[in-house]
Amino acid sequence: MIKVTDLTKVFPNPDGTEKTAVDHVSFEVQPGEIYGLLGPNGAGKTTSLRMISGLLKPTTGKVHIDGINVTDQPENVKRQIGYLTANTGLYARLTPHEVLLYFATLYDIQRAAAEQRVRQLADWLGMHEYLNLRCGALSTGQKQRTSIARALIADPPILVLDEPTLGLDVLSNRLILEFIRTQADAGKAVLLSTHALDEIETMCRRIGLIHNGRLIAEDELTNLRTRTGKARLSEIFLDLVGATDSVFAEEVTR
Amino acid sequence: MNRLSRINTIWRKELLDTLRDRRTLIAMILVPIVLYPAMILGSLQGFELQVSKLQQEEYTVAVLAEPVRAWLRHVIDTDPARQPGATEDMPAEELVEKAAAGELAEDEEPELTDKASPGEAAQAGVRRAPPDYNIEVIKDPNQLAARILDGSVHVGLVLTSPPPTADGTDTAEVVLYLDQTEIRSQMAASGLDGIFQRVADDLLRQRLKREQLDESFVIPVAVQQETVATPERVGGSILGQIVPLILIVMTITGAIYPAIDLTAGERERGTLETLMVAPVPTVDLIAGKFVVVALIGMLSAALNLISIGGTVYLGGLGQLLSRGGDVVIPIGALPWVLVVLIPLAVMFSALLLAVCSFARSFKEAQNYVMPVMVAVLIPATVGVLPGMRLEGPLLVMPVTNITILTRDLFTGRFDIVAILWVTLSTTLYAGAAVAVAAKLFGQEAVLFADSGSIKTIFQRRFFKRSDSPGTAQALLLMAAVFSLNFFLQQALLGGGEVGTLEYWLGIASVLILLFLLVPLGAAWYSRVRITPAFSLRGPPLMGILAALCFGLSTWILAQAWAVFQRDWLPMPLQMEQLFELMVARLNDTSPWAMVFFMALVPAFCEEFFFRGYALSGSRRTLGKWPAILLVGFAFGVFHFSIHRLVVTSVLGVLFGLLVVQFRSIWPAVLAHLLNNGIFVLATREDGLRPALEGLGYGVNDDGLPHTPWIIAAGALTLAGFLLCMLVPDRRVATVTDVPEET
């Protein structure tokens, strides 16, 4: 379970000024739930996810994963989280098989168990045909599936997915979303950050809307519909942010 | 998973990744195995071709009169070296004799160059038969210089006396005019020079015969140099000048690419974020990468060495290097050189990783690497300077010590103690560099381009306040100050003004600058709180008491130890004289000058640096006792003398103990001041000598203090030690690492 309390991140600029990337954000994600984090570029989504996964230290505020404070025990927390990064890089000169085994070893998984887990993930994600090709030669969809398999190699109870379907074709897109759904149904807590409004509508019960580092709304989709009187998610956004914010309007309706 | 097996996993993956990279393979294998031999052999053959071409050309000699032309023609044509059967290696007088005896057989052809290896041919090229000459008469002597300069004449010959004869007794004077910047002019002149040498020898022999004198008449003294060095040693000494630098350049060349690729490259390709997601501490990641970079560096240097060695050996370049002397390449030294590669690769990989760790892109990293190479090559070059010996402070001088060690191994000088010193100090420096690399590598601003500017890592205002410097920071500063201190002291000694007031003022300035201002500046910049970092708290009464115990007694024990040590580690006379000279002039001045230069300034500056900055930094990660011992030992090493190492190290440990136990630097300053002060004043009539003698203190003929005094001093030191140990241990709150964003 993820519990985020008053999470804040301030970056120093070289000229001495500061930039608040994430501003007192609080939310929770329960096991079996897919929580959607929504917002335009630069809203603070990725920074929040990095703090939750222990890659960045919060300036103030806390993140608890199953009751453990991330700042206190980053290594322990990292074991609990499968984090799919936004610009996920794979070692171009290694094969997906090698990448997956490498990460399995870093998570202390024994060789035999790791091989079995790789086969299982390859079955689920349809990776067998390119398992032994170099990652540099794979298509975007194949790379993304490899990355998702990499995030799930240690079978973590918590998934943090940053734009998992970015740049994918329809088929890969559907496969990955269905896969995420089965993972949540199996009891994992899933935190999903995305631009794609239709994905959020179909996948998530509760969503959080981040704008300029702040969580401006957090509720079940049905409640948000009632509150704003709008049916479509994009209209709900515009209503919440205020239609005057043209940059944001452009971003979400695009 | 334990740390070692984790690092093991990481480095094996990084090695696989690196070895699959075509660019690494090209830099590591193709360049040494194909390019170097091709380059060396190619340029040699080019050289050879050029030499033989120049050799076959006909040169023009200008003379000023027709009779001279005729005479010169005759001299050139009858030159014994030009006669068939003359061989390249035959000395001039032998040629003359053989020609005179008609022994030069018609069918004995001179050895042709294409039968010899390129190296031999190039070597022989300069000693072959003189070229053909075309002689021209220029009537106007003023024309001569212009004609030589425009190249239409290669050399001018002016005979300022009658031509030499066997019957005469005079010296014929021949002046050769040449253009030294022109290779053809040089070759023409040196050819003529050789011819006249042979003519002179021949004439001398005839004149001596005429006068019925033996040849020994004109050679009253014959000096001959015979080397006692074995051919292996000669070969080793030649290689020892070249190979260390080649090794350094090759190690760096091999390591640069993986160092950049595994840090900045990984960051640029976006795989770093993925890797940081795994539950692995940054230090382990860097350690794994470090292993691979060091391995590749070593491998690349070894391949280069083998390739160059093979080329030199097979290409016969050895003879060229030796200039014809008796030289054998010491094959036995090669395994040792491979051993030396380890500290080399360790040192440079750590440095390169540290530098590349805060680069965000490949390009940026490349920019950072260049200054590092230059910074490394300067101390490396110092090491190959002739006359440098691996002793004293040079044993622990970064980079320089490795170069000298490599050279020594080549000449068969094998000193296990020196190897240990070099290995230990290098490991320490490399460890510190790896720690710095890990610290930089894990920085958020370095990790994510969008997480604030990279400048913030180095700007003062972004350092987090802390109570002590980082351990790596402290170690690196020690290494830097050590090198600077050595070179500045050498410069002062080299001034020839040893022992003058100016010299002592210089020493004091160096101490104040390096040991006081540098650590204070470093602490200020990294926002380390001065008071806790330098333990500036007022001393407790017990601390002053303990300091008095040490300060009043240690100088006697040091004196006794010095006498005892003299039996098994005698001080070289030269060093003793230098030391006496340094002190002698101060003896003429007031005792206060002596106390100022030899006690007050060192006590303050050295304590601030060692027991202040270095101790609080090392303590942070090493713990109390390892830190006290390390800093104490470093203090000993900083005194640049194996003869003072034991005493100064022990003193360093005692002073460190004072500071740690009483959490104040002042007891250490006091003890240091008393120890040095009493020691220098004890022998002075206008100092403490009368007072000490009044108390019954004295030394025997060896300089050993009287036994009761030694016993009393030992007891007092022990009392001081017990006072220190009575203080209950306090846990020092550890502070989180600097630098860090605020």
C-alpha cells in the first residue's frame, strides 16, 4: 500500500531561486486498486513517482510503502516496488533475457527461479520471439514490454507505472493495459501516471489531478462527474483547472 | 545478497556490455594490434627509404680554386671507405690499413640494406660509405654562402693552407661551410668529415713512420669507458625511461572510453534511472563499474605493451634504441610490469570515474577528462626524470611513485618495502577517488537532468551545513597537501639558502598556507562548521593535564629513541649535515625565533590540519581508533623522513588521542608546542639548558638521556595516556553527507 503525506520537492536553481516541483501532495493507493495520476507535462507527476520509488529524497513530507518510510529504508522499499520509468532505457547491447536476469540477480532472485520468472513474464507479454535479440534492435512496443517485464521481475506488491503506453500501437497498448488490469486483480497496488484520458477512464476508479505541483482534485471518477456536471474527463479537467488556463487546456484536450 | 556478490554481478554485466561495444573493441584491440605496429614499421621504413635515397644522391662541393678541386677529387676517389670490400662496421684505421695492404677483395660486396631488418638498416644508414661528390669551382668567395643557402651547392670547402703532405709537419686547415638546417647539406658535410678523418689518420701514421715514432707517441693517455651494467640492465634503463609513460597513456586511453560510457553514457541513454530503481546502493554500482574500467585499462595497456614490445623486438628496433651498444631487453621484468599495471589502472580508473560521474553526457565527460590527463602526466613525467629515486616522500607521491617503481623494476631494482608503500598509498588514493565518484554519481541533480542544475553541486550555498568534512574529502585534501608540501619544501631547499631566516620564513609560510589556510578554506567552502570540525572547544582541565604530561615527557623519549634507532637505522651523513645546517643559523638568533619557527608555527598549523580537519573527516566513517592511527601515521609520513617516521607517528597518535578524548584541539596544540619547544631549547645555553642541568638532566656520550630521566618520562607519558583513557567514550552524532542540495 502506498501512503503519500504532504510530499514536497523543491529544486534549487543556480541563480539562487527555487522551483517547487511538487507541492504538499497527499494520497493513498490500496492493494488491488489502480490509481490514476493525471496532469500535463511538467506538472510534477514524474517527480512525485521518483520520490515514491526512493530515487529522489523529498524536501518535506513522507512516503510510506507498507508502513516503511522510503527515506529511512530506500533499499527495502525499492524491493517492494516495480517502477516503470518514463523514459525507460534498456541496455542496447544486451538481450531482454540478459537484462531480465541481471535485474533478477540485483533483487536476490536465484538463477533457477529467475529463469522461470522470465519464462512466465515472456508468456504473459508475448516476448518469446525476441527474448534473445539485442534490445537495441527491438521496436518501441517490444522495448516497452521488456521494460514492464523488468519492473515485474521480482513480483513486487506495488507497481508504479510512468506513462506505460506512451508511443505504443493499438495492439501493444491493449495488451499492456490488460496485463496491468490482471496485476491489480491479483491484489497489487498500481499507481498509474498518464496523459491518455481514455485509459484513465477505463482503468481507474479513483484519480488524482496534478497541476503546477499541486494535487488540485482527488476523487472517484463518478464523484468528479457529479461535482462538475461534465461527463467527459477532458471537460472535467478544464472545469477544475479553469478554462482560462489555456496551456493546460491545450495539453489535456489534445 | 551480500555486497561482494552484488558488485560481482554488476561488474560482470558491465564487462559483457562493454565488450559488446564495437568502439571499445576498436580502441582496445584494433588500435594496439594493428595500428601501432603498422605505424612504427611504416615510419621506420619511410625513414630508411629516405636515408638510402639521400645516400645515393650526388652532392655538390664548391671550392674556390682549380688546384683545390683536383686535390679534393683525388682525396675523395682514393678514400679507402669507397673501395670495394670495405664493410660498414669496419673502423677507419682498419680500412686504411687494409687498403694499404691490398687486402680488400674485389668480390666482397658491402652488405645490402634490404637484407637487414629495418631497425638495423636505419641504424647502419648513418655509417655507410660516403656519398658521391661533384666538385664545382666558384671564383667569387662572396657567392659561396648564397649558393649553399639556395641549395645549388651543398657544402663549401675552403683550404686556408697548402694541402697536407706526409713529408711536412704542418697542419692543413680545411673549413667546411654548410647549412645546418638542410639535411642534404649536413649529409654532404658529414661525409666529407669522415673522408678527412681517414686522410688525417693515414697521414699521421706515415709521418710517425718517417720520424720512427710509435703511435703511442701521440696518444699519451688513452681513456676508455667500460660499463659494468649487464646488457639486461642497459636495456631496462632505456625501456624504464619510455615504458612508464607509455603505460600511463595506454591505461588512460583504454579506460577513458568505458569510464565515460558506464557513467555519463548510461545517464545519456536513460538506463541509469532504470538501474537506480533496483535495490542497490550507489557505492556498489560505482564499485562494479570501477572494476570493469580498471580491467579494461589494464587489458588495453597490456595489449599495447605486448604489441609495441613485439614490434620493437621483431622489427629490430632494439638496436636503434641502443645506438649500437650491447643491449638485451629484460624479458624477466615484464611480469613485474604487468603487476605495476594494477595500481596504475586502479588509480586512473578511480580518477576517471570520479570526473565522469558528474557529467551528464558523453561530450561533457570528454571535456572533463582532458584536464585530468594533463594533471596526471605532469607528476608522471616528474617520475621519469633522471636521478629520481623511489625513497622518502616520493614513495607515497601520487602517480610519481608508480612511474619510478616501474622504471626501477625494469633495471632490476626490486624493493618489496617500496612496492608495499606504493601499493598501499595508491590503494588509499584510489579508494578516496571511488568514494568521491560514488558521492557525485548519486547526486539527484546529476541523476536527473530535470532535477535542478548541475552547478548546484559545486556552489557553496548548496552545500549542507555539517560538523565535519567527508572522509573522502579529508583524504583527498591530505594527498593534495602532501604533494604540494613536498614540492614547495624542495623548492625552498633548492634555493641554496638553507637555514637562513628567509628559509625559515618560507617554511613557516608554507605551513601556514597549506596546513592552516587550505583546510580552513576547504571547510568554509563546503559549509563545514569550523568549531566542531577543528574541535575548537575550550579544553577541559583534565585535557590540559594530559597535554602537560605528554608535552613535558615525550621529547626525552624521542631523544632516547633516536639514539636507540641510530644503531640499526643510521642517518646518512648528508642528511645529518643538512639538518644541522638548517638549525645552525637559528642557533645564532634569539631562542624565541627558534621556538617560533620550530614549535609555535608547526604546533598550530599541523594540529589544525591533522587533528582538526583530517581527524574529524576520517572519524566520520572510519571510527575512532582507525582514524587516530591513520592520521597519526599520515602525520609521520608528512615529515618526509624514514628516520623520524616512528617518533612522529607515535606523537601523531598521542595528539590525536588527546583531541578525540577531550573533544578539543588545544591540548594537542599545547603538547605539540611543549614537545617541540623543549626539544629545541634543551641544548641552548640561552635556552633551557642551564635550567635542565640545574635539575640534574644530562645526556651520556651517545646523546642518550640519563636513565632516571627516561624512566620518569616514560611514567609521565603513561600517566598522560591513562588520563586520556579515563574519559568516558562519547558517541559522535554522524552527519549526513555533504555536498547536498538544500
